[in-house]
Amino acid sequence: MTKISEIFGQKVFNDSVMKERLSASTYRQLHETIKRGTDLNSAIAEEVANAMKDWAVENGATHFTHWFHPLSGATAEKHESFVSTAGGGKIILEFSPNNLIRGEADASSFPSGGLRDTFEARGYTAWDPTSYAFIKDDILCIPTVFCSFSGEALDHKTPLLRSMEALNTQAMRVLRVFGNEDVDHVKATAGAEQEYFLVDKKYYDQREDLQLTGRTLLGAPAAKGQEMNDHYYGSIKTRVSSFMKDLNEELWRVGIQAKTEHNEVAPNQHELASNYQTINVTVDQNNLTMEIMKKVAKKHQMECLLHEKPFAGVNGSGKHNNWSLKTDTGVNLLEPGDTPGQNAQFLLFLCAIIKAVDDYQDLIRISITSAGNDHRLGASEAPPAIVSIFLGDELTEILASIENDTVYSDRKREPFQFNVHTLPSFPRDNTDRNRTSPFAFTGNKFEFRMPGSSASISTPNTVLNTVVAEELKQFADELEKADDINTAIQKVIKDTLREHKRIIFNGNGYDPEWIVEARRRGLSNYPSTPEALSHYLDEKNVRVFTDHNVLTEAELHSRYEIYMERYYKTINIEAQTLLDMLRKDILPACARYRNELGRDVEYQMRLGMEVENSYSGRIFARETELSNKLYRDVNELETVLKNIPDGSAYDKACYYRDRVLPLMKSAREKADELETITDRKYWPIPVYRELLFTMD
């Protein structure tokens, strides 16, 4: 039996390995580099590189790679061998400080959104020492950032690291106002809850749509869906349990603290949650988790589906991002304290987040937008596209009493009159959990429920860090010049609550009435990716990124182009795949079945039987009618795809949303009805019953 203590982190060049293999001086200076972001001098880099290489080789590694997160949405790696020739037919194993610190990658083939011309190929990767190196498939993987020859960020991690530093700078200013002199650093932390589907590989291999797009473009509902709620938290099937066991061991080996696993609501849907880490580490680990999930699933003759909506009619998959703030002294800044001063500090950070979410609703919505997530948001399975905050009734009442200078009391505590010195004590877990809220406070963190299952959480966390940093900056600017700090803190809290309470909503986000109420409150609602992204370059959004040195204007414009292009290119791939399946699989299958029905109808007619009301006659007529309508949809969709207008990325995105998606929906409706009336022996692809209910 595998012992967790023996395998955990065995493939990670972690703190204990560094402490064992580095000199005390180098170990101490490396920690200083990680903690304060100081430069790593060449002497230290050489010792670290040698120690890392020796450890990797001892653990079976033959190559190394700079592992980075380009804007393509996947991780990237270029393998380099440790082997160098030494003359006389001999070899040596080398890994220089330069190999560790900097690498070169061809930047011309990665998305750049116009930052680079195709002929400008040079790009650089640079080591991120705050995230541990690890071994994967006998390759030493060194987490890095990725930038162009001229220094523009071409990845997700660079702006994330910049946003973490911006947040730290402004949070430290606020803590100093409260007299906290023992804190040196504030870090944003996150924990990711990853949802996913498993399907049998033999069925997956027969579905062109799953292979090319990650979701089913066709498929009538099975007789049973998720309406019985019997899959949620249910007994895990033997085959899936075996997959989860192997997955856990693979994750533990690379230092990922896979903590919770269970069945989710939809059939064949599951969830894996990991422990909280500093955000850039969580991002690295979640990207690695998704990769390992797919690899382990194949070993079990299954496929892991990470698309946000692989199956129509059942819940899709999200990735809940649990975000919080923590000092280097171990204090969670979003956890109510035991003294009035601690609670004033808690309230100030809470108000900064409330203000940030209200001021930058559009950016938060944009941070999770994608063609896949558009299928999920707003359905009764995920938060709506309207951004709001859930605080729970008790905390909301406390904030209301502060705003209005009224007495708050509950059954457990004496009434209090608000001022900074006599703030109430806050009980732990004073809120229920609201699964319909996009951004819910859950005691000492916010659960951001809008990110899609397939996406990197770099972008949403970069946005959260940046917008909260901006509000903390505004608070610090006001408090640092105040003569009476207690009065100033009170004023900031009350003004924030008065001006931004519209963003707080504790009700049912799935209720259609919330859309009406949100509009009355003046909250934004962008149901589709093009609508949301059209606000990405609004002046206030550009300013918040550039003011905090998270993204330059050029980098922002490039991302806008990349995100728009990815949206319509995703739909184009889906539409072309759907056409291929309809022309080569579905329509021919229906024609074969009609031929059989036609022979039966002809036989009945020869016998003088009434055909119009017979089974064969009715099904033949309906098959013919639907097939002809479907064929017209196919031809129209093909024409629409051949006439993509010239123009901006936004124009093309709107064209695909308004012209292509409706035709795909129309064609699917007809094909799905044909599935329900076509003899099974003729239907050419596995159906939902097989995909969702045959896992043993």
C-alpha cells in the first residue's frame, strides 16, 4: 500500500530538498530572493542549478524544460537534454545557471494579438523561483514567465505576478495605517475546485465533436438526467474510484495537495479540490492538475472532459476560485478578529473588495469569458452573467447598522453602538453558502464561482488582485493624510457601504426576477463574450492595469484581440465539425433508415393497407420532413461560414454569435429529434445514455 508521506512531493524540488542540497548561505539568499523579489546573483544561481540538475537526474530526468503559460490557453514546454559531448565519444551532464534562469522560445507561433510580427521570432522565458520546479514524465519542469524580445508579456503568469506585487504594496500601506509593523508581506491565496466529466474512451473515440471541440454538438437527452439528484455525493463507482486513486498519487508526487473528491450533480461529473496556496503556485498546480487528469484518465481507458458544457441538458463544469489575503505572519485579512481594532481592519479590507467588485463588474465578468463558459453562465447550474456579492444575512445586517449608525444585536451578543473602538465580534461561519452567487463570502475567503472548468485561473486572479489593489490604494491615500485615524476609518467604511451596497445580493441568482432587480440597481449584464469583451478597453479598465504596472496599453490591446479571435475561432471549429458530422454521419444514416421504412411503406401499399396512419408511414414522413429541413440548415450554415465579413475581431465575433450559433442550434434541434425516431442500429454515434450511464 502506498504511503502518502513517502510519495508526497518526491518529484518536486521543494524547500526540504533545497535545504538538504544547498549550502546554508545559498539556501538563505534564495529564500530572500523568493520573499522579496531581489535578483539572484550568478554564484547562487550556479549552485542552485547544479543541485537541481543532480536531484533531477537522480530521479530519472534526462531533459529539462522551461514550463510556461502562453496566451494559447495551454501550457508549453521545449525539452532540452542535460547531455553534452565531452570529446572522445564521452558525454557529460550539464545544466548551467543560464539554463535555469533564462531560456529562449519561438514567440512567432504563439498568440500575440499584434504585439509581434510573424517574422519576429525571438521570445524569452525567465525562471519564477516562487514556484517549485518539478519532474513530469522524466522532464525537469521549471516554472517560468514568457515575454517577447522587446519585453511585452506573452503569457498569463507575468501579469499575475505583477498584480500580486501591486496588491502587496497597497495592502501593506493599509496595514501600516493600523500600526501593523510586524508584517513584511501580504500574499493573495487561492484554492481551486476543479469540476470535470469522465466518459468511456470507446465512446469518446466515436464522437468527432468530443475529440475536436470537447463538447457534444449533437445529442438528444437520455430518459434520465440529473433530476433524481442521486449522483451528487453518491457512492463512487469502482472504475472511477480507481482513476481517482491513481490521480491522487500522481498529484501528490508533484506536491499538489489534492484534498477533496466527490461525485458532482450531473452523471459522470466529479470534482477535485486542492489546498490553498499562494496564487501563482495555485495557478501552476491547477494547470498541471488538468494535464495529469487527462493523462491518468487515458490509462483507465477513459477521457477526461474539461469543457464547460460537454452535454446539453445537464449541468456544466466550473472551477470555483477561493480567493483570500494572508500576511507573512499567518493572519488571514478576511477573517474577523478578536478585538475591535482587528475587526476595523477586517471591515476595511472587506469594503475594499465590495468597492472593487462594484467598480469593476465588467472586468470581473470579462476575466472568465469564453465561448465555452457562455453555455454555462446564467443557466440553473452556475452564477448568472451579472456580477454580485453574497455576504449572508448577518454580515449584511452588521454592515447596514454601521452605515446607518443604528444598533445591531443578535441573540448571542449585547447591543452595540458603532464606532471604531466598539465594533462587534464576528462569529466564524456566520453565513450560509449561496451556490447561485458569483462572488460569495464564506467566512474567511471569497468563492468566485464564475470561472470555467477548462480555463486557467490566472486571468481572474490577476483582475481580482489588481482591482482590489486600486481600492486599497484609494483607502490608503485618504487614511495616510488623516489627523484622526479612527474617524477617517469610520468614514471610509460608511461611505463605501453607502455608495456600493447595490452590489450585495443575498438572494437566488437563478431567479429571473434578479435580472430585473439588477437592472434597477444599475448593475451590468453581459450574456455573451463579445458584449463583455467590448468593455475590456474602457478607459477606467486600461487605467487600473497601467497605473499598477500590471499590463501596458499595448499588452491590453493584444489580449483584447486574442480573446475575441479565440471566441470566434472556437465557434468556427465547432460549426465545421458539426457540418462534417451532419453531412457524413447523420444525414446518410437517416437516409438508410428511410430506405428501410420506404420498403415497408411500399409493401403496405401493395397490400392495399392505409399507409398514412401506420407506424412506418408516419415515421417515414417525419424522417423525410426533418431530414429535408436539416439539409437546408446544413446548406445555410455552410453558406454563412463561407461569407465571414471582413472587419474587426469584434465584428467577426458578433457575426459568429448572431449568425452561426443560431444555425447550429437549429440544426441540432432537428438532428436530436431524428435521433429519437431513428432505429438504433442506424444511428452512427454513441448517444447520451451510453456516454453518461454506462461507466461501470
